[in-house]
Amino acid sequence: MRVPHSGSLVAGRHLLAVVLLSVMAGAAGAQQDTVPERPERKVRISGYPYVFSTPEAGPAVGVGGIVTFYTSRTDSVLRPSKVTVGGWYSLNDQYKITLTPVVYLDENTWQLSLPADYGRFTDRFWGIGNQTEEFPEDTTPGAPSEEYNLSVGNSKLDIQFPPSTSLGASLFSRVGIVLELNDTRILDTLTNPLIDSTLVGSQGGQTIGAGIVFVRDTRNATFFPYGGELFTARLVVYPPILIADYGYTRMEADLRKYFGRNPNEALAIQLYGSFMFGTPPFYALSALGGSSRMRGYFQGRYRDRHYLTAQAEYRKMFWWRLGFAAFAGAGEVFGSEGNEFHLNNLQWSVGGGLRVLFNRAERINLRVDFGVGKSTTGVYFQLEEAF
């Protein structure tokens, strides 16, 4: 379940999270104690409440959950489809709601997804580049701060289908089209001196994107893969037409490889790159950090046009419903004037966490991760593995 900070489930050293594990265990415990080789193809619903507190959001409560199902009872290779939902609300009148359906059809040759979210919350902006500095701690009213308030609405339609040629079929599992819509409003810059009229996106705005995606997916499981690979390449163009306020292009490559001896153990490796061209608003720039990549850094602690990162994670389920993970990664943003890619400028991230088997039949874990970076830490509480 996601909570404040622009996509990061929980980020920053000021986090206090209280998880109702008894409710979680009860929801999971309603399922059978053995994992079938082929889970019975039925609808499964799992949910949990939680409470947390951050300096920006204050005390808050939320709920999260996942519904898994199959679109065919006879398709022997079909992956489970899912709908994840979540929402939180704070005493400071901040909130966010998310809905993420992903549906597989026809031996996984078709995939349909329509993620959407909307929220109003406090985010942070330290500037653009790989060497931006922390704001000095100062509790004096009106002192400069990295914080600002915004509202964000996102929706995306991703339709993937079989390649049309034999060559394409040998290289890709699916190809597809992507449509995106974003509406971001800067509600209050607070005392952040970096968000002024010279910054692209200082007032917020709307963008519309359309593009293509290529996918190679040979994973042997959806939620806890221990073999195979998932390679995704995406190109999305955001033209400055109709209601769009900015024009730019984003290219992404996400390469994942999995190794393991059995369903309870896996080594996962990921290479990820995001490259932007044109005139994107500052809040859409490639962002380092978050709950999936470079854990330990606030998502957006470093922002720039381009972003490269690599990480590895070892996962092991060792007893009953419990497991652990250990991870390490390195990454860097670059591309603005005077900010080139250099290996000696890499940011690093290490950490580990606890895994609790939330849904035995589909092998869905609830994870609690603690990440450490350069002078920063982060705690993350979320369904499903990071990658």
C-alpha cells in the first residue's frame, strides 16, 4: 500500500509505522497451509489496515488489499490477474487513493492494465541534478524548506498483445500501446525557494502521452519468480497539444533476471534506465529513490533528465509464513547542464527486510524493508516484491 511522497510507500528517517499484523495474519491464515503446485483457480481477496505518521502527513490511517483471479479455468499456463487497491487519509487533510488492475488473457499473450491514482499531499524538491544538498534544519517560521503541497491525478491504459511476425514472436512475448494522462497542481510552494517562475512546471499542468511497449516475459511465477526474465522497453511521447501544457519524450528500459533452486528462494537482478528529452516539468523528471529502486532514498531526492540504476536482491522464505530479503543497489541521475554521468558520483543503497506470506496460493508476500543510502534511510511497507 502506498502512502505519501510521490510513489514511495514510506520514505524518510522520520517514519513511525504501526502495522496491525494480527489482522494480516488472520486474513492470510484463512487460506490452506500448503502451497499447491497449481493453485485452485478461484477469486481470492486479502486486505489489511495500517496506521502511520510522518512530519508532512501527520497521523494517518489507511487500508490496502489485493484481489487475484483467473480469466480462464482451462488455460494451463495463464497467470493470475489482480486488482490492488489502497487509500490513506491523514489528520492534516492529506490523502491518496490507488487502483491497479492487471488482467492476463489467452496464455498470457494479452495483458490489459489500467492503473489510476489521485491524491493531495506534501512532497519535496531539492533541485535538479545529482549533487543537490539537504536544506539546513531550521524550525524558525518561514525558514527555507524542501516541502511543497500538490494534488496529482494519474491514469494509464496499457494494452499488450501478441507480436504480428515470427521474428517479433521469437524476441518478445507481447507488444503494445500505452496511453497516459496526468494532472498535477502545485497548491502551495510553502517556503521552498527552488519552485519559482523560472522552474518548468512551477504551476503544475496537464500532460497526455501515447507510446509503444515491448515485453519479453519468461518468469516461472508472477509474484515470487525464481527463474526466467522480464524485459520491458517503453517509449512514450507527450506532445504539447490539446489540453497538454508540456511537450517531452520518455524512454524506459527495465531488465529483470531471476535465479533460484526452488519456489522459496530467489536471487533477483534488475537494470533500469529512464531517459527524457524535450521540456518536462520538474515533477515528471526521472527520480531516484522510492519503494522499488534505490530504497533508502526519498523518491525524487535526486531528479534529472536521465536515470540509470542497478540492484540485486536475495529472497528466502525460511519458516512457516516468514522470510527475509537482502538487497544492494547503485544509481545516478544526470543529463542537465553540467551534470554528466560519472561512476564516482554513484549513489548507493543497501538494506534488508522481513517477508510475510500474505497469500499462500499465489505466493504473494507482504514486505517490510529498511534501506540505507548516503546519509539517508527509508522504511517501506508494501504488498509484492520490489521487482
